Amino acid sequence: MANFETVEVTTDLLIVGGGMAACGAAVEAAYWAKKNGLKVTMVDKAAVDRSGAVAMGLSAINQYVGLKDGQNSMKDYVDYVRNDLMGITREDLVYNIARHVDSSVHLFEKWGLPIWTDENGAYVHEGRWQLMINGESYKVVVAEAAKNAMGVDNIYERIFIVGPIMDGDKCVGAVGFSVREEKFYVFKAKSVLVAMGGAVHVFKPRSSGEGLGRAWYPPWNSGSSAYFTLKAGAEMTCQEVRFIPVRFKDAYGPVGAWFLLFKSRATNGLGEVYMETRRPELEKWLPYGKVKPVPANLRNWLMMLDVQEGKGPIFMRTEEAIQKIATSEGDEKAAKKKLKELESEAWEDFLDMTISQAILWAATNTAPEEKSSEIAAAEPYFIGSHSGASGAWVSGPKDVAPDEYFWGYDCMSTAKGLFCAGDASGASSHKFSSGSHAEGRIAAKAAIKYVLDNKGDVNVDNAEIEKMKKEILQPLDTYAEFSGKTVTPDVNPHYILPKMFMFRLQKIMDEYAAGVSTGFTTSEKLLEKGLELLGFLKEDSEKLAAPDLHELMRCWENVHRMWQAEAHVRTLLFREETRWPGYYFRADKPSMDNENWDAFANCKYDPNKNEWEMIKRPVKRIYAEASDHELLGG
């Protein structure tokens, strides 16, 4: 076995991850830990300053309810999320995040994040729930607050966490390795908060070759949250609800500002507005086909139907939108000035968060005030914080959650002591960056309460730890033993390298589980074949090989992706309907079945028996009236 030093860290609360949810957890946990003499530790595979989905920057905060100003009610936001997810959402979780999210946004501003304001000092909205920001350093601002609260001595960076340490049905820590030094880490904790993001590159991306790392969601997010919670035996939810964003083609630039702020139209290649010409299709998806705004997946679906009929490509009419706003200024001088401002804002929208899109515009001689830009549906992603919903099945708040949704502590999974936030938490979509931060705070406060309520010693089986260490480091030993047996180490009958493994996974998912090349379409028989092939891939995962620490990380990232893939395929099979056309379409079950499937499709893996269980859970509605202005407190 590779001769790695074992480093043990003992703490009360372990926060795993470094993105927005983890930073929110760090701030809140540090406050309550200090009051109660507890230790909090944070571990991340990256550097917290630029870790997570907001790493490159962001041009808008996408969840701000505006409760204090009376702009919206709690019910407004719950209705919005329920409608966009075609009725399948944990309204108690959405409610809980929404009533606290504004306080996180106000903290961001206090910490130095520039939020746009008008001449009266009011926030500038991109849409009903979105605030415009100068967000190129958004994550740095939020990370600085987390580091100040935690103390840098309690933050471990560049450590890849592989999986959980369990004591029966209780999570008591995590194991992983440094991606810089030959060290194996054992974190022992009384409670663990998982916030390691969603998953990219489970499916074959549209970008290939030198563009392989170009994705809408960060390419380093590899399903670690899903793997950790599955291996802990926690129940999972909405694993079939992947998200397919429509973005500017090839560089994945955001479209939100264009639709909401610039009021741009999207048209097909013939100049037709598909949201108008395809409107009769919405009648097939009632009651959600008639809500406003139209659910994201149905907007995708109408666009995809046009492309299938040969009416593509699809264009964002940037030139039309900019000219319309500029000419509304009245005189020619004012119009020219406004045009310059709009040009600047158009480029800044990309430079704040998707620099590659600005580069692509420049490379293709695209001046947005003169020329349309192509938009397209991306490949599927697993993300619980945006318009997807995949993640762990967690407890709701006692004052709001129905009895079936509450088991003691906010945001705790069905594995004792294991809390989830951000993309790790399922069925609570549309929390985005600010809501993920707020959910991290909610989960951390509950996790500290769990520690105070469960003061016994942490029981860790050292023999099991040694077994995990051997398994985790095995790819290094495999490479060392067999790499010299072929002329080139890239091709070897004794092992598979992580990139080739990832390509195999992506090919399976693309062809059998409704990827880009099949027009996001699948069926029972295709899914069953895909599951068979994933079984072969899982066998071969034991033959992964790594020449160095970086590639060892890549090995385990792809194992994590594989588990996310299996949970997805099993749940697609279990839910015998098409509820989210535009995200996936089951050709053998081509319509929505509210009579049988107005329910959650959950799954659970039993690590001891190596068995999967599929579970149907009821959707419970809430009618939130009280506590609209309740903030995080004592």
C-alpha cells in the first residue's frame, strides 16, 4: 500500500465543502460553537476563496424575497418553486430557506458585495426574485467572512474527501487524502455537514476536445455530495430531476439578464417566437402549462420541438433588445449614450461570471448590439440549488413541516448526525447562491444543537479505517505495479485511467439515459440496458489507476459520478411517467401521470447489504402565513 502518513483530526462539527452553503455553515456554526465551547472544522478539496459554483463570479443574486419591504410573501415564493418543478417540491424546505435568505443577502452587502441600487437607494432587480450585483469577487467576499469566523487553523484546504465514517446508522466523520502531500486524513466528528456540490460530466457534454472542461456548472463538481450521502445509507430524493439549462451556445453564458433585464426575445432560425407558436403544446402539461412564469423545463421543451422540426438554430435577439431600449430614450444623443451603457452591461454580464462567453463573442466578431447570438440546451447536470432538485431527503423545520417530513433537526438526513445543505439537499430548488448560504446557516445551527444533545464519545473502528485507506489509495498501487508492462502507460490490460473511465460513463449515460445525442429521450428498455452497463463499469472501477495525487483525485471523482449516475437511472426507471419534458422524455411513458406520480421518487442504498430500495413519498402542501419575518436567532 502507498506509504501515506495518517493524519487524525477530532472535532465536534465537520463541514465538508467550501462553496456558498459551506461558507454559510461556517459563519453560523462558528457563532454557536463559540457560545457553547465547541470546535468546528471545515475541509475542502479546493481553496475556499474560489471554491464552488460561484468561483468565477456571478452577475446576479437569484433569490431575494424582499420580505421586509413587503415586495413578496412567503406563499409567493413557495408557489413559484412548486410551479416550476411541476408540483414536486418540499414546500416546508423552500419556505424555511425563503424566510431566512434575505438576511444572508444583507450580510453579503455588509461584508462588501456591491449590489446595484437605483437613484432612490432601492435594489435593482433583474427579475422578481433577482438582484443585480457586481459579482466578480462574490465568492471571495463570502469566503473571507467564513474564514474570519472559523479561524484559518480550523480550515483544511486541498483535501479530497472520499466518503463517510459510520458508527452503525450514525455518521461520525469522513476520510480523504491531500492532493498536495502524501497524507491520508481521518476526520472524527460528532456531526457532519455535507455541502460538496452537485455533479458535472456524468453525461457527455456538448463541448469536446480542447473544450472538454467547458461546462455551465463547474467541471470539478463530481457528485461527491451524492456519493457521501448514499454511502452513509441516507435516503435520497429527486434523483431523476436533472437540470438542463438553456445558455448561449458553446461557452454557456447566462441568459437571465437578457430575458429579464433586457427583455430580449428568443426566436428560431426562421424568426418565429417558439414560446408563442408552440403555446398549444402547454395544454398537454396542465395545470403547470398555464402558470406564469412557464416552468423552465417546458420552455426548454418548446424550443427542443422547434429544433427537432428543423427550425433551428435558436437565437437570442440581443441586437433587437438593445436597440429597442436605446431608442426608447427619445432624442438621438440620449439613445447613443444609452446604447453605450447597454453594450457595457452586456459584456459585463459575461465578464462577471462566464468570461469564456465574452472571449467567444470576440472570437466570432459578435457585437451584441448588431448581431444575434445562438442559444442551446446544455447537457444534463445534477444540482439541488437551481432548477434541478436532486439531493438527500432531509428533515424540515418543526414549526412548518408535516409530521412525515420532520425527524428532529433541520436539514438532517435520515442518517443520524449527517446534515446537508446546498446541492447536497434535495427537493428544495431555486435557492441558488444566496439560498444555499442561508440553508448552510440553518443546517449548521441544527448540527450544533445535535452535538449538544448527543455528547457521547465518537466510536470509530480503526480496522475499518485501515481498510478504507487501502481501498482509497489502491489506484496508486495498481499503477505502480502494472504501468511498466506496456510500452505506453495510457493503454494497459491491467487497469483503466480516470479519463477513459469518465468517457465510458458519459457514453452510457448519453445513449441510454437521455443525453444530448438522443434528444434527451429514453425508455424502460434503454434504461435497463444502461443499468446493466453501469454494473460492468462498477466492476471495472476496482481497476482504476493513478500515477499521482491529482489523478488519484480524478479516480475518485469519477467513482462519485458513477454512483450519481446509478441513482439517476434507477429513479428514472422507478418514476413511470414524463413529468419534466425539456429535462428528459420517456418515449414509452410520454405524458404526466398525476394520479399515480404526484409524489416523490426516492431511493436508498444499504451499504451493508449492497442493495437499493426505491420509495414513493407523498407530496404534502403547506399554506405559509405565519413567521414571514422570522430571522435566524436564539
